[in-house]
Amino acid sequence: MPWRGAYITTGSEVLPCCLTSSNHWKLEDFDIRDSLRKHNIDSIRNSDAWNSLRKDLINGIENPTCEFCWQKERKGFQSNRTFSNQHFPNLIDDINFNQDGSLDNNNISYWDVRSTNLCNMKCVMCGPGLSSLWNEEALKNYEGKHNEYYFEPIGDTAVFYANNNVGETIESIVERNIDYVDTFYFAGGEPLINNTHWKILELLIERKMFHVKLIYNTNLLKLDYGKWNALSVWENFESVEVCASIDAIGSRAEYSRTGTVWSTVDKNFRTIQKERPHQTGLNPTTSVLTIGGMQEFLNWADECQVDKNRIQLSNVLLSPEYLSIDILPQKIKEIYWKNIEDSASLCGKNGFNILKERMLNNKFDIEKQQEKQLQFKRTMKILDDVRNNSILHGCPDLIDFLNSIT
């Protein structure tokens, strides 16, 4: 990914991949981040920081930029790094591995486009930076730096877009590199309501580049947008992988992913699953809000005839920590695990092992756990007050746990 990938964030930063760790930002003289608001994409990817990362990878040095992958690999799990090496060998063959980490060319083959926070949901585990609806809510409720009432908004408007210092659009940057593209990964915000996403697809269709692989992480609330219909447009392409961001069903889904209309999401998923059964999967985010409904969720997936290997359980929430399953007492986690273990074991093996490790081992010591429990209870009350909602309606299994937090 540091050679052939580009992840464009909603804040206009360009990073090697979506799992680039933020911890390295604190290290002196090493900042892999750089913004399209200050530089063009070629100079960012040819910077000393990017060269240093590539040099370390060539020499087998565990650069902290990639710490999420190192952590998984130390535990014997597949990481994004090993997954990418396995699934994109053609990109590896195209690379000249210069010992100083420099690039012979700046051909970008793998694009991860999340160029706006525009979204039709405000998921509890998300925030203003990745959801325009949440940012709109923050603008209405935030009262200053010392306000504990609500989350701080990003900017002065609910919706914002990635751009560069001379006003070049993301689609024009992509167009300059279009001859080398192998794969587009679209996430959000919500990609299916993102104009940039649709313009990129039009560009590919215009050039008859139907071999380009499309991968989506979408909430599936809306398949039609303006003149476009996702199913109709996807028919042009040879490979379209849809990873639905669904991790609960019914009222739990409508609570944890606020803005969900479950009947609509259910209908849209079943439609895509029926038409593309071998290219449709589920990418649930496991959190304290969703773990109690996982068996119900897996039953629903079974009813929809989803290929078990296309249910990836590896996305166990790390941040925000107050929504992590690690805030639960270990005895409660083990009860949840006993209820879901048999069904979960039928899903993708790597994801199952990652979930099992998190369920049976606690990351937090007792003091941190209590701190995060209090933060969880306080934050859910804030959100429920603002959204006129109730966690006990969406997640009734948490009533005893909530009452135990004092």
C-alpha cells in the first residue's frame, strides 16, 4: 500500500492505508500525514516520511505507522498487510523496491476514497468527522471548548470535502492516475450518496475500464442517488464486492446506527444478496451495543443465505474505547461468547479468531475499565437526550450492566 496505495481522508490527508496508526504522529521528525490542502499528491507520496516507511518495510523494521498490522501478526492473525500482499500480487510485481524507500514512479493502483463526511446516518460509534448528520447535530449542541454536553463539530458547515490547495477535485486527481488503477475501495461517510464516487464510476465506464475492481463499505440505506442506481451501474463491472456495514437488526440497528430504517436496509441487502450472492458480504462492527444481538444478527444472515465465509467478524471496535466490549465485566463477556460461539465459528476463520481473543481476554485493568464504563453511561445519556432515544429500547440486554455502573 505505501507503494501503490492512496487513502484520502475526509480531512484531505493522504495516507498509505485506512489502518495507518495515529500513534506515530507523536514521534519527533516522523509524520506520515500530509494534506492535499498544502501539497499535491505526488509530493506527499514522495516525501521523506513515506520514503522512511517504505525503507523500514523493505528492511523488515516494524515502523509504528503499521502497528495495527504488527499487533495482529504477533498474535497469529491475518493483518491488512498480509491480506493485501496475498490479494494483490500483481501490484507487488510492478514495484521496484529501492533500498532508500524512494519511488521510481508514482503510479497509484489502489484508491481508498473517503473524500467527504456526507452521510445519511450518525452511528453511535462514529463522530462529526465521518458523518455530516452527526456534525450538524454537533453544531447545534456544542457550546465551547469546556462544554461537556456534546461533541465538538468539525468546521462551520455540516458537510465538508477533501480538496487541495489549488482547488483540484479528487476526481481530477484520480483521472490523472486512471491508467494505472486496479481497485477502488469506497467508504465514507456513505459512498452511495457521494458525487465523487459516482463521477469516478462514470469515468471508468466512459473509458470502458470494466476490469477495475470495486469494493464497498456501505450502510445500504440508499441504492438510488440522483440519476444513478447502484445495481444498474454495477452491471457494467466484472467485480463488485459489497461489504455491508450492518452489525445488528431491528431496533438495535436503528439505535446503534442512528438513521437506520431497518425495513429499508433489510430490503436493499436482500436485493443485492439475491443478485450478487458471491460478491455480497457483511462487515459488522462488534461493540458493547451490538454484542448482545449478534446471535440474532447471525440468524438473520443465515436467513438471507449469506455465505458464512463472507461474514467477517474481525472488526472488533477499538475506538472510542468507551464502546469497546472490554468495558464489560469478563463474566458477562463469557456469557455472551457462550451464546454466539457455535454460530460465529462458521464465519470467516480469521475474524472468528480475532473476536474470540477479544471476548476471552480483557484489554483493560479494573481502574481503566471503571473509567470507561462511567464514560459510556454518561455519553449514552447525552446522545439519548439529544436524539430523543433510549439505549434500553435498542439494547435491552444492557439494563443490568448500566444499573451496576455508579
